[in-house]
Amino acid sequence: MHSPKEEQGEPLKRSFSEASSDPPDWMVLDDNETAKEEDPSSSSKPKDFNPRGYQLQVYEVAKRRNIIAVLDTGVGKTIIAVMLIKDFGQAIESTESKKLIIFLAPTVHLVNQQFEYIKDHTSLEVEQYYGAKGVDEWTLDCWEKETKEHDVLVMTPQILLDALRKAFLSLEMVSLMIIDECHRATGNHPYAKIMKEFYHKSNNKPKIFGMTASPVVSKGVLSSNNCDGQMSELECVLDSLIYTIEDRTEMEACVPSAKESCRFFDPAQFPSLDLKAKVEASWLKTDASLSNLQSSLQNSHKDMDDKLKNLRKRLSNDHAKVLHCLDNLGLICAYEAVNICLENILDTTEESKAYRESVLQYKNFLEEIQCRIGESLPLGMIETRQVLCLIFVERIITAKVIDRFAKKVSCLSHFMVSYMTGSNTSVDSLAPKIQKETLQSFRSGKVNLLFTTDVVEEGIHVPNCCYVIRFDLPKTVRSYVQSRGRARQNNSEFIMMLERGNVKQRNQLYDIIRSEYSMTNSAIKRDPDSDPCLLKDYTFEETNVFIVDATGASVTADSAVSLIHKYCGKLLGDKYYTPKPNFQFTSSEGLYKCKLTLPVNAAVQTIVGPPSRNYHLAKQLVCLEACKQLHQMGALDDHLIPSIEEPSENACISKGKDSGAGAGTTKRKELHGTTCIQALCGSWGEKSDDAVFFAYKFDFKCNIITVVYSGFVLLIESKLADDVGNTEMDLFLIGKMVKASVSSCGQVCLNAEQV
């Protein structure tokens, strides 16, 4: 396979002058010692370490060309990355022109972990960047300060992508880019966008070092041809060649492999069909009630329509969670799932009466099924022994309910139980702060039984577990390899739970195992020497893009939608009104057009996009056109940042001191759009004879007795429909509510002088 001798004569696609070919002075070798990957929480800061033989082999190849290092979880890929960082760091210090080293990690947890490790093992200036630090709001000055003060920037890929698009950073400033968990560089992932939009178009490309335990991510059975195709695509996107170690003797000696086994469990003893039917009926009844209310308010209350739509979606999600727990986890966990849903109900005291009643119906549904499930709760007991255990589940709700179940079982009282999930937009997800605290508790031993989703699969450093259990079977080779890699202790076990007699689950497991062999063999057999071109040229289909000539900042059709939402989010609003774009679609002859309407205080009001082959592209293109026009109007600056006048600090202080300003004063002034309504126009002002009008009286009654509004009568030539000419509605103002009513007063005849 790849030996050091073979690599010496290997032709390179590109040479890199930054990396020295001489052994760096920080490397101390001792054949009798091996290096252990340090705990990132360690307070010591060793500047020298002793790489293992296979790490040196990968490092030597990585110095000469771009590679994707395919190595098992836990064998020390980060050590190889640090060796490269030190090597390039010495080259940076010896040159006058400042170059950066960027380390990309797909999650905030990995950014924290890799930042700590690099900081502890190098003398370079290192900093970490992610969304929660407010990086999205940084200006060019902020980024210039960071790049002057630091050598290594550890960040999530979205942060780098945004900075590149805004022209705050450029890849010409970078000498080395390390991509952790690089198998993600497919589709619309930020890794792939960075490479497609910027790297392959760059004249002075940085060196690439990718790291992964599994370069193949697809589900299902993978043949050698499938693996070769996916690996070639990844190599093409990352402009790198896959490299792995054929002789695994040293790796297996340093990092023991877990003993794999399966545990079979019986199918559910009770189907709960009657209970499921009652839950289904209750859900259908509640959803129908909310649907009727939504239909009645759809045309007159757009904000209320959106709220009810989200409430119905949440109702459906909670219903699905409870059914999942009933089918797969049992009555106790289903009962806890309902409790979790009830805990997540939001406070609606300041909402409208109609919405409060809708949320009450939603709550009643949960309480009803909670009562039905609670009527017969058997409590089963299981026996276990003291272990340090990591249990992988597929769904967030599964982790939460089993965590609660385990805490209530007396024979598990000797376990310190917790759960860990990702920080997505789900109401069941954990806040980043709680995630970090949970990981620290597990690392310190305060927690020894942790239920987790796949958030711990990829690279997160956790203590060596003696048991890793797949409660739900992995669906991909990557998930299988990475979860198995969490079991690193001697005589540790990797256990997969299978339902007895379930042929589908058994075949799924066999397919994954076969696919792992195919992937490993394909990686080992890949010989760059046999390919005269090494890497085929990457062809990137040019997408619709707008580039600012002054700075090079860019926005693509793909990123334009989020930029428009960000622009609208900067416009003036209040607690009752949130500025947001409105999209309307029309179709003709198989093509779609999108009409974008921006809030009334936006620099541009209405834009119609070009015809497109689908709704999704039509929405993207109209947003791209809006970005162009907003930039031309000065609403987006040359870095494509919204240029909205923020209230001055003095104005904010003044507003805080005097919040009781009266209605109609300048402090209550709001901007509203104007339009000409044909029904309110007429030619009666030019006529000499009498004119007949329909009269409608407007009255306003505030819920604060001391606040009085004057009414008025509106005269128009056209007669309004009865439901419009006689109606009431609630107007929600700041700190109060006003009931507005319209009533018909019949016809009024006025002569020319009266008109």
C-alpha cells in the first residue's frame, strides 16, 4: 500500500513551499515511547510530544500534498493536525507576510475541543469562533483585528463561509486549512460551499488537510464501486487524495478495538391498539378545531394565521413523539414524553384571546392523553451492574424519556444518569451551555450513564467507555464506525440491540458491516501513483451570483434568501409586528415566478423574479435580484451588510426614561405605506349638482378608561359589503388594547357647496 519509500517518489499535483522538508525542531522521537492524545481539559501545556509511527507516516505525506486522512476514531488524527500547524507556524514566523492557519470543525463542541488542544500544544496565538460569540455581527475592523492578533483561527464552517462572502477574509490570506470530519463536504454543507464558491476559484490556494474516520456517508449497502465513486467525489471537492494506513498493527496495539456483540430483545408484549386509537381520535379532534379557527382568520389576521400554523405543527410533532414512544419504548416512556411536551408549553398571557384559547386546546389534548396513558402504568424492573456506559439513540425524545425512566427505577439508583442532544431548533433540544455542562460531568465521572443522540459520535472527546450500546441501530457506515470508536478501554464492548426475529434489523446490520469492509478495502487499494493526473479537474457549475466590485463580497442564489430575511430583521418593528418578507408564486407553462414584497419601511418594496423551473429556485432568484437592488439603493453596504440606521444611544436612554409618551407624539411615530384605493376615489368634487354618499361611523374604545379617542364618519361613493360595513376588531397598541367598530349610517346627500 502506501509506504514511506513509495511516497518519496510520488508526483505532486501542487507543491507547497510553506512546509519545510527538514524535521521540525519541536519533534522529539523516542522509539520506546508512544504519544497519547491529551485530554483537552488538562491544565498542563506540553510543547513537545512523541508521535507514533503511523502518525509520522501520515504527517510526511500531508506535508507534500493535500490529503484526506482516513483513520479510525481515537487513533490521534488531531495530533497529526497539530504537527502540521507547528510546521506551518514556523514558516509563518520566518516570513514577513502574515498568513493564517484555519481549523474548521462542524460543531461548536468540536470547535471548543480542538481550540483547547491546539492552544495547549502550540506556542501560536489561537482563537475560536462560532455564532454564539456574536461573530455574525462583526465588521471588517473586527476581523482585521482578529487576523492581526492570532495565527490559528478555529471555527465552524458557516463562520468562514459568511466571512468569505462578505469579503472580510479571503483564502489568499490562508496557508493551511484543516477540515475536521471532512466527509460532510457534500451537497449544500458549508464545507462544500467554501470549496466550490471560493477555493476552486482561488489563484493562491491554501494547503488542505482533511480528517475523517469514514469518507463514505450514504445509507444502505455499499459495493466497491459505490465506495470508489463517493471517495472520488470527496477527493474532487476537497482537491485532496485519500490516504490511510494499510498496516494496522501499531494502531491496534495503541488503541484497543472493542469487542462487538448483539443483544436480542423480545418484541413489545402489548400493542396498545386501543390506547393508540384514543390518542389518534383526540389529536384529530384538536387539530380539526384549530384548523377551523385558522381558516376563519386566514384573510384578516395574517400574524394569527402563522401562529396557528406553527401551533398545529407542534401539535402534530408532539402526537408523533407520543406514538413513537408507545410503539418503541413502552407506556412509562410515553407518559414521560407527554410530561416533556407539557413542560414546553409557552406562556401566552400577553397574547390575544383567540390564541390563548387555541393553546389551551393544545394543552387539554396533552393532559387528556396523559390521563389515558396514566390509567395503567406497569413498572418493570431490570438488573444491571456498575459500568461506564454510553447509549446511542436516534431521536431526542428517546434520550429524554429513557433518561427519566432510568432515574425512577430503584435498581439503577447507583447510576448517575443524564442525556445529551444537539442544539437544533427543536423544542426538545438542549441549550449549548447545558450541553457543555453535561459533557464536563461525563468527563469528570459525575455522570456514568449517558443517553445521547449522534452529537457525541463525531470527534467529541469523552472518557474511555467500557460499554457503548446502540439502542437504535446505526443507519450509515460512518455512524457505525464512529459510535464504535467511543469504546476504547481494554476489554470494552460495543453492543447493538436487535429485536428477536426482526429480519429487517438483522439484514440492516449485516449490510452495514459488509459496507465497512468495502469502504476499507477501497481506501487501501487507492494508489495515487497509478493515476497520472492524481486528481481529475474539478468542474463547478457556475450558479447565479452577485459580486460587489469594490470589495469582492458575494451573494449566491442559495444565500440570498437568508440575507433578505436578515435585512428585514434589521428593520424597525415592535412587540406586535415583526418585519419579514412575503413571497407569492405564480405558474405558467411549467415555469414559476415569485413576487417578493418587503416591509413598508424597506428601501425596495416589490420585486418580481425571472421565470424558473421550480418554486425553490424562483424564490432564490427573486431574493438575489432584491439583494442587487438593495445594494444599489445603499440598503446593503459594499460588504453586503444591512445599512439600517440604528437608534442613537441617547435616544434609547431617553426612551427608557419616558416610556409613557402619548399616542400621536413623535416618540410613537410609525411608518406606514400608502396606496390608492379605487373605491375611495371619485369625481364628485368637480360636479355642480348634488352627490350621494354612503356614511360609515368609526368608533374607538380603549381598555384604559382615561384614554379617549375621537370617532369620525367616512363618506364614500361605494357601498361596502355588510360584513365590512358593520364589524369590530381589536387593535393592539403599546401597553393597551383598543376596540375599533365600524357601523353604517345610511346615505347622505350633499350639494356642491357642502362637498
